[in-house]
Amino acid sequence: MSVILLLGCKMHHKNNSEYKSVDLEKDDPSFLALKDTAQAHMKLFVDSVNAHGHDIKQYIFALKSDYVDKGTHEHMWSRIFSYQNGVFKGVFADSAYRLKNIKFDDSVSVKTEDVEDWSVHNSATHKTIGNFSEEYLKSKMKNSEKK
């Protein structure tokens, strides 16, 4: 399983050093627990998108979800602009590392139950909420670099 790690919340292309790919075991229990945390706090994300999704200058809304092509999984971030009827709408914030059918800025729709992580960044206050998996993925990246 490959997971894209978003360091900070700048939403740049993968060639920017803000993005790293981290390989995890399939069904990694720690990663799945972090998804449960993100889901438990989903109302906060939905309410924030509904209140401020139109304000793309002050807010950056992002979510991570699993995308599959021919049995290959990649967990990727998308920038979100709206939420309606249980579906987030936005664009991919990155190009896939392994999947060939996903490109930076392609349109994306994600069901609420498919969200693995989410992040809200307020540019005015420089505060970010959510992004539950960041520290865990950073720790896995450090461990893999030691090998």
C-alpha cells in the first residue's frame, strides 16, 4: 500500500519536496485507526467545507482517500471545494506515483465513508486542523529511510 504524505498543507505537485510516498503494509492497523479518528471527527470537516468551501483564498480543504486501478492502491490527497449529499467534490492535489489514470488537478468525487484523513488549513491564522495521519506517516518514512 502506498500513501502520499502531505507535509504541511500547500497543495503542490509531487515534484515539490512537500510530497513524499510512504509504503505501508496492507491493512496497517495504525493507519486504519487514524482513519477511524478522521471519520469520528468528520462533522467538523463537513461543517467547515459547507461554511467556507467557497473561500479558496483563506481556506484549504483537503482529504485523503484510497484510489485503485487494476488492483494497485494509492492513498492520495485531494483539494476539496464542496460537499453535497454525502459526496465531496474537488481536484487531485497531486499526480499519482503508481496509478497511471490519475493526474494533478483531475476532478474527483469522494463519498464521506471513503475519507481516510482530512485537513483544514486557515491561511489567515496559519492553523491546520485534522491531518491525523501526518505524524505516523512521517515516522514510517524515517524508519524506511534508515534501512
